[in-house]
Amino acid sequence: MTHNPFAVAHQLAPVPAVDGLSDDLARFHAAQAFAAFAVFNREIRNLPANPEPGSRPDLGYLSALGVASLHVARLLSDTPDDTDPFVKSLWELTPGYGANNGEAEEWLTGALDRLGINPADIDPAYEAGDFRSPSRLAEVAG
């Protein structure tokens, strides 16, 4: 069975109630963004060196979902100012998997850890022991 980052993200951070707390909303959007980054990174590693243009429209969807969810989570978590790079830039797709040189994923891992979700539960490319939040992967799988 293949690990599905979106299914895990949904189980660890379900859609909050409309009148949900800011942390619940931030947790949901951060988990969705991180799942999109995880799937995008996994899929882009499998692309041939020169893929045919338009051959993977799902990658555009993943990047749009990742960017939108990242920005919502960011805005719910802090009050950014005009110097905040997340306010000024969007996730840029580059051959080197450039998500703003990794700042977006780094911010998401920190935010998820602060919000009680171990990023390794969503993306198995990370090590659970690198984070403070306990891994709940066994709970999710069960």
C-alpha cells in the first residue's frame, strides 16, 4: 500500500468547523500544504529529464494547492509584514525543486511541529525523531 500524504494529513488535521479556532485552521492548511509539497516532490523526482510540456497537469494543481494552503496557514499563524518573503513571493517551480530554496517546506515543518503534528507522519522523506511532536503514524494507520 502506497503512503498517501493527503489521507494522513486529513486524518491528523481534519477540516475544522467553520467557527474553528485559528490554530485548527492553521493546522489544517499547513498539513494540506505539506502534503502537496510531499506529493509534488515525490512525483517530480520520477519525471524524465525533459518531460513533454503539459504531460503532467496534476503537478500544476499540486503546486497551486501547496502555495495557497501555505499562504493561508502562514497568515493564520503570524502577522506578516511587508518584508516577509512569503508575502512577496510564491512557490517557484524550478528544475532544482526550488520551493524558495526550501524555505516553504522548512517553515511548514516548523509550523506543523509547533501545532502538534510530526511532519514525518505526512512525508516519510523526513525522520520522526527530528521533531518534538510525537509521531502518530501508528494511530493513523490503525
